[in-house]
Amino acid sequence: MTVRPLAAVAALSMIFALPACGSGNDSVDTEEDFSNIPVPPPPPAPSGVSYTVRNCLTQRIPASDLTAGGLTVGQAIFPDTLTLDFSRTAGFPNGRKPADQVGDIMLAYIFLDLGKEGARRFANVPLNPAANDVAFPAGFPYLAPAQGNPPRASSGGTNFDFVDEDDDQYDRVDRMGMPLISTAIVPFERKPDYNDSGPRDDVDGDYVDDIESELQALTNAFADDLSAQGFALCAKQ
């Protein structure tokens, strides 16, 4: 594995992470628009190159111990929900564990030919830490103990203060059902509407055209880099 493919995958991850980051800026009204937040555009596509990405949405997710297969990527995205099948092993896309490499798997879903590459192609590229620096507990709250100087003592899952406010006191900034959907492939100007919507709107097809258009633009920009490194793309020219 050369540095070049690592850089290509890292560039994807960095660009997709930026629109979802928050800086604690109280002047941002998520109910209106994000026009005051600058977002770096993806690199320009090579002149004259254009891809069709419908195949990426209609391809089927490989069967595994986590999923029975047969589900298409589009069906996993619409509606944007987290699915749990208690008869199968837990782990993304059947729910998600703290250590699951959900971002890398979703990038494979929307960019790669899953029949040739599999869903963990990006997850297996050695960009991520091999494990969390502190082991995750098996029980609630499932996250590793807080670290600091001096380290905080473990609460053993007790003494949590859960905020109980009315719904209208919050703005939803990311649905977070399926990872990277709102962050990466919903156009920036449509994110507030998308995040204020729900699964019924997804089923009605309200955002299909937006997501397909954004995925096409991103594919046009990154396809040459991915193809040059031997990744089999789901998109077609």
C-alpha cells in the first residue's frame, strides 16, 4: 500500500467531516441556513469527466453475520434510520458499537463496487488506530472512562444527569441514523431541511434527487484518484 491511496481516502474523510463540525458559535441558526459557515469545496473533477451514480444506490450490501444481505444501499439510506435485528450479531450496519468504523464502511457503500471490493475495503486501509486507547466497557455507559490529570474516577454508570427539556428547546443538527448521510451527501444548503425532516419524508423521496446529485459531484471529483489506485467504483461513466 503506497502513500497515495492513503492520502485519497484521508482526503475523503476530511472533507466529509467538515460540514458536520460545530464550533460552539451561537450565531448560527440551524433552523434557517448555514450560509455563514464556509465549507471548502471538493477538488475539481477532471475536465469532461462525468459519472452516473445510480448503480451506487441500487447495488446490494453484501450478506454477513450482521445483515442478511439483499438490502440495497439506497434502501439503507432511505429512510435514514438505525436498524436493529436482535437475531443477528450486533455491529454496524446492525446497530453500531463505539469501535465500529462506520464512516469508512459508509464511504465504501457509496463509492465502491461492493461485489468486488466488499464493505470493509476502506476500513481495512490502515489509517485508523487499531483500537481505542482505553478499552470500552461491556456494560452501560459503554464508553471508556474519562481521562485527565488527575484522572476522573469511574462512576460505574451512575450519577448521570440527563437533561429533560421540551423538544422545542433543541435544534437537530444531524439525524445520525445512518452515518455520513447528512454530513457527506446531502447538499450543504439542504442540510437544515433534511435534519428537520424524518423517515416518512425519506420514504416519500423528498431528498433522493439531492443526494444523487451531491454523490455524483463528489464521485466526479474523486473517481480519478480512487481508480488510479485500483479501487473498483460503483459509479459508471
